[in-house]
Amino acid sequence: GAGVSQSPSNKVTEKGKDVELRCDPISGHTALYWYRQSLGQGLEFLIYFQGNSAPDKSGLPSDRFSAERTGGSVSTLTIQRTQQEDSAVYLCASSLVERSYNEQFFGPGTRLTVL
Amino acid sequence: DQQVKQNSPSLSVQEGRISILNCDYTNSMFDYFLWYKKYPAEGPTFLISISSIKDKNEDGRFTVFLNKSAKHLSLHIVPSQPGDSAVYFCAARPLRWTSGSRLTFGEGTQLTVNP
């Protein structure tokens, strides 16, 4: 079956530009998470969505970061006025139900490079 | 502050021998622990988990041990195979739902199994 997909797989941008990263979760998964992995670091939580509830944005590093989840499915992570420190692999994950033991299924990630 | 730490960035073992990957945590709210495996250019995939009511969970060649008093867990792979070569992430989360189910990850350990 189809797993979590992300696009683009790679994105190179210039400092100051805006970027949009897309995540298609597994069909039927109500919980969706964004993480990022900077070089030499573990995965850092950014934001999660659960159904129609207000998202938990507590992991977003600055107000330049925002995310939406339309129709309870596809999610877009937007980074405005990108900085070099935003360079990382951005990973999306989904799970069947947020409040359960179900593990999170990850997409392949988007590697963002800010020049 | 790093609430989940994997102090060994890399580990090299011979095929057929045991691989032991270690993880320490500081947050006493963590009740549920997971190991993920990550190959290059792919997202992490779930490997095995353990809840705090247990001290051991086994799945085939993989066994996770939890020492709550020491806030330490380890992943044992026996026997190790070259296909096990990957980055292994330890992750943790609290079971109290008010904290959400977002995962806190360690930095990862690169395991290399030599033929």
C-alpha cells in the first residue's frame, strides 16, 4: 500500500526566499507530524495535527514557520524568508490514531538546502 | 537540553556478533520508548517498542531492555547482519495524553555490520 509521500525530495533555495514542503499521509491516518533533522542532530519535533483539533505548534522554531493541513489529509509546511540554519531534512509522519500506541510512519523526507 | 541521548554516534560489529545500542533519557514523564531504523534517503521505520511496565521486549533478532531506575534502554541485535547497517534512533514519549504523542528522538547511532 502507499506510504507517506513527501515532495519535493530535494529543495535548494536562496536565503530570504519562501519554500513550501508537502506531505501526503497514509490514507485514513488522522494524526500528522512534522519533524526536522539537522546535520548531526536527532529528529526535532515541529508540529502535529490531529483531526479537526487545533494543531500543536509548540515545536516551531520561529514565526517564519507555519503549517496547514487541508481536509484532514495533505499538509504543507511553509518557511518564509529562509535562513541558512533552516537547512535540514524535513520529515513528515502519520499515525492511525494520535492517542494510541500506534507507531508513526515516516515519509522519505525533503532535504532543504538554503544557500 | 537533550532529553534523549545516544552517546555513541557510531558502532561497528562483525556479522554474526551482537550489536548493542544504548540510549539514556532524562525526562521522568517518558513512559513509552521506541527504536527506529533509518537507511540513507529514506524515512525512519519503526523497529520495536517497550512501555515502562516492562523491562524487556523481544521480536526476532531484536530485543529492547529498559532500566527505569537508571533511565536507560538498550537495543540488542543478535545475530547482526550486514543488512542491519543503518542509523538507529531511540525515541520516547509520555503516555499522558495531555502531553501529546509527539516523539522526542536521540541523535542516532550509525551501526555498521561488517561481513
